[in-house]
Amino acid sequence: MAPEENKKSISELIGELLELASGYFRQETRSIVENSIARPLRKAGRWVALALVASTLFALAVIFLTVGAFQLLAELVGATWIAYLIIGGVLLVLGIGTVVAMATGKEADQG
């Protein structure tokens, strides 16, 4: 084995060094992107999906409970129109209370 057979030229060594450095840079960049961006985004996406499912089920439960409460109220008072009148009155009072609370909150913020 002659020692000259294993020798590479300077340009070949520089090319190999640049290729290795480029490969290392790509590998580290992928690792940083995966650990710092992609994995947290996946976790956040799972939480958002879970929150959407939970809020949908909660909304359905509220709707069913509201319908059930109306049916119970209608049964207790004996007439559907009276139940509508009671619910309308309660909602009217709640709406007026909300408007008054918002108005006093704005006055407190300004003063």
C-alpha cells in the first residue's frame, strides 16, 4: 500500500468538510424545528380539538336541559303560553340587568 493512494486533494477534503457540515446543519435544524415548533403545535392542536368537542357536548347539554326545563315549567303551570310568558319575562329582566351592569361598568371606567 502506497501512502499516496490514501491521500486526497485539498479540494476533495474541503468538499467533504462542506458536505458533512451541511448535513450536520440540516440535522440540527430539523431537530430544533421538531422540538421547538412542531411538537408544541401538535400538543396545542390536540387541546384545541378536545376543547371543541367538549364545548359542543356542553352546548348540546344546555339545549337539552333548557328544553326539559321548559317542558317542566309548562307542565307545572298548566299552559304552554304561560310558560312562554314566564320565560320571556325572566329573559327581559336578565337583559335589562345586563344593560344596566354594562352602563355602570363603562361609567366607572371613564370616571
